[in-house]
Amino acid sequence: MRVRFKMEHQAGAAGREEIKLTGNHESIAQRIWRYKLHYIIVIPAMLLLIIFKIIPFVSGIWISLVDYKVFTGLFNSQWVGFDHFTRLFADPIFRKVLVNTLLIKVMYIFICGAAAFLIALALGSIRSKLVRGLFSSLFLIPFFIPSVVFAFIFLYMLSPSTSPFLTTETLIWADPDVFRPMLVFVEVLKTCGIPIMIALAAISAKHAAVERQASESTKSKLSYMQMNVLPALRAVAAFMILQLSTLLSTDFELIRSLVNPLVYEVGDTLEHYSFRISFMMMEVSQSAAIGLVQFGIQLFFTVIAYFIVKGNFLKDLFNGYASPSAIKAENGGKSIFGIAIACLYAIVVIVPLYMLFVYPFAGGIESIGSFFSFWNVVSYIVIDLLAVFMFMFITVTLAYPLTVKRLPGRSVYKLLLILIITMGGGLISEYLFARNLNMVNTIFPQFLFGFFNLTAVFVLKSIFNARYADLKEQAEAGGRGELHTFITLFIPKIWKPLLALGALQFVVLWNSYYPSLIYLANVENYSPVMQFAQQASSGEGNIRVILQFGAWLSLPSIVIFLLFRKWLTSEVFVSSIRKL
């Protein structure tokens, strides 16, 4: 294995030298012609991005500069310039919401990062590969439960009138003193499995590299700090830095499910506030101004995070030779301690899973047919699958040009993709765009806006470059065309991570009720998760039946997780970091 790796490395180095020598004699026009496939292949995806991302974003800029009125239209509304921005920063409510968002996000980043670091070290010290794998899989399961279902579990568990655990009369979710820490705790518990897996993979990569390259005498000299602590610390640092790119973004559906007017002062966040003033108060221009403030701040941090991670942490996130089985835990004492720590966290994770999948079924399985129809479930599964197919097409065609380091315009192309990533999903501008196309009260927004997760483009590119960049350069040095390389090298090497990315995208689409909340008025057309959200917030019905409904809704995502578990690597999960 070591000899093969060395031969491939030498061949790749020779290929790079040959490409470099050839490139020195090529003009930009010649290189553009040489790589013409890369410019052609992105055209369909870029057209979709222009239509469904850039045009709504540009219209949002215009909306923020006029006094938009629904009945007068966008271009007939009165021009007010930067008045909405002035009013925004003069508004004490907005300033409070901004502070809330920053505090919640910063608390989440540090607590989630610290927890992931400690638990990854605990898992890394466990000698049994099977036990280590079971723990890491268990810690990932909450991520695959819809946010509204996960929130309802904690609403039920911590409500004095329904809780099977608490006897206090304190309304925890209505107490401003504890709401923010509890919200962060729930969000950390739901998502912490991802940074744990990223840190554990970094430890695995270090062990694999030492096993592959170091001599026996060198291995014996390497300390626990070098083998486990530093790799995990670097991986968690990369996770925390990437989280800064979403500094003003939170889990909208989780917060909307938990927050209430009694705790708005400490729990109202930017996205939730923007939703309220745009769709409940109809202050459309003010909401658009909030979106631009969010975009500007997050673009700044996204660019900083991108260059920091690219320059210092890329190999900690993407390593083509890492395998969880590569960890060699030799100290029995550390293994016992690691199992103890992992068991403690496992208990915390198992409690909400028990409340969802065991507790409501203790008295038998109830009929939940009144909550949704079979054909509604089938139609949304089909819609989401079609959206995932388009997502994979867009991802693979946008990622391929990024595998060519000498592609003219590559830096501009990357910057454009980063800009579009930061645009996110504008609440009001995308809604107005869909309304102008008569897509409101149809399923098309669920389908069309499910095409995009451009973070996956950079993830797929990084996975390929980390593992197969040398093979790509060998093919180019050998005179193989870019189309030939795309078909015979790129697709065969990335189809597994591409399918895994598609599986994650399906989970995101299935678990979200946001499109139904925004675009649908007919209750019968709501997505199954939106129907759950409506039932859970109504305060009516049998709690056990609602929990059973939530359990059935969570099954598709968990089944996908179990089916794709082998391919859902830490590298693939990086694509979900911006959604945490």
C-alpha cells in the first residue's frame, strides 16, 4: 500500500511538472479553448441559479430601497433610498434581536465545539471499533429527526402539565432566564453528532498517516497529544470557523417551535423576527433590509472563513485516506474512561429518542390517518426525490470545473459561488418572486428551491481533489480530453459521495416545513412535517398520538441514514455545516 501510494505520488508529481511546462507556453485564449467543456457544462446550472437565486436577490435589494406596497407593485413603489436601513438600526427591537441572534449563535458554536472535542477524544480512546462506530452513529441520529419534532419532544418533556419526569410548576419555556441556555442545549444535542464525526475522522486520518508513513521507532515516540488531541482540536476549530459564515443564521424551524411572546426579549432571532414583520405585519421593505444586513455581515465572515479554512484546515476536513478503523487505541485506562464519557452523553441522546420511538407506543399503536393522507406522503417523497436528482446534477456540473487549478476565471467563479451561497433563502424576495410566477399555493417552490445547496459543490470538489487530484493531472498530462476525464475518472470516483450528498439533501427537504409555511395556504396540500407542526401547535389532540405521528415522520430520514451510513463520511457532513 505504501509503495503504491509513493508510485502514485511520483507519477502525479511528474504529471504536474509536465502540465506546468505545457501551461507556460499557452495563452489564456488557448487555455480557455483547452478547457471549453468546463464553461459549457455549468451553463444549465448557472441559468437556474440566475433565475431562482440571483434575480430574487437583486429584486430584494430594490425592495429594500423603496416603500413597497403589494397593490402598487415593485417598480411603482415610492423610492426611499436607505430610509429602511436607518429605521432598522434606530429600532431598539431590531438591535435586541440582533444581539439575541449573536449570543445564541456564539453560545452554540462554543458549546457545540467544546462538546464535540471532548466526546471525539473519548470515542478516539475506545479500543473496540464496533463500540466506537455504534456510539458515533447514535450521536448522529438526532440530526435526522425534523427540527419541529425534536422541539416538540422537549416541549412535552419540560411542560409541567405533561412531563413524565418533572413535578415542578415552573414554565421552563416561558422563563426568560433559562430559555436561551435551553434552546442552545436542544440545538447542540440535535447537531453535535456532525462535529463529533469530523473530529473523530481527523484523529483517524492522523493514525492512518502515521501507520502508512512512520517507522516503528517514530510511532512509539508520538504522544497522545500529537495523535489525538491536536487533530481533534484542529478539526473542531475548522468547524467553529465555518460556523462563523452563518453567524446571523439559526435553525428557524426549531426556534419557531420553541419561542413564544413571553421570551421574545431573549429568544427572538433575526430570521424569526424577519418572518414576523414580513408575513404577519406586511413590512416587506423592512424585511428585505434585514435580509441585506444579514447577507452583508455573513458574506464578510464567509470569505474570511473560506480563506482561513482553505489555507490552514482543509486537510483536517478532507483527507482521502482516513478510515475510522485506523484509530489504534492502546491504553486500557483511556479506553474505559472514553466508554464512560460516551455512555454519559449517550444517555442524554437516548432520552429524547426514547420519548419519540418507545414511550408513545407503550400503550399500543394508534391510528394517525386523520393527520395526513397516503397520497400526500407519496407526492412529497416523489417531489423531494426529483429535487434531489436536480440537486445532484447541479452539484456535479458546478464542481467539475473547480478540479482544474489552471482554469482561466476559476477564482472569479469560486467567488460567484460563495456570493450565491451567502444569499441563502431570502424570505420575502423569494416569496414575491414565486408569487409573480403564480407558484404560490403550488408544490413548485418545494421542488424548485430544493435544487440548491452550493456548499455541496465545494465539498464534492474537495473530496475529489484530496483523493484523486494526481490521477486528474496524470490524465491531463497524458493528453486525455476533459470530457473523457469527466466520464471515465470524475464520475466513477465521486458517485458514492455524490449519492451521499443527495441523501442528505433529501433529508433536509423531507424534514423541513418551511416551504409549506411560506408558499401554501391550502391545509390539505401541506407537507407531512407541516401538518405535524400545525397539529403540535394547536394544543389539541392526544399527545401520545402526536408523538407517534412524529416518529413515523422521522423514519424516512433515519432509514436513509442507516442505508447510506457507510457513505455518509465526515467529508460529506461538511456540506451540512451551514445548516446547523
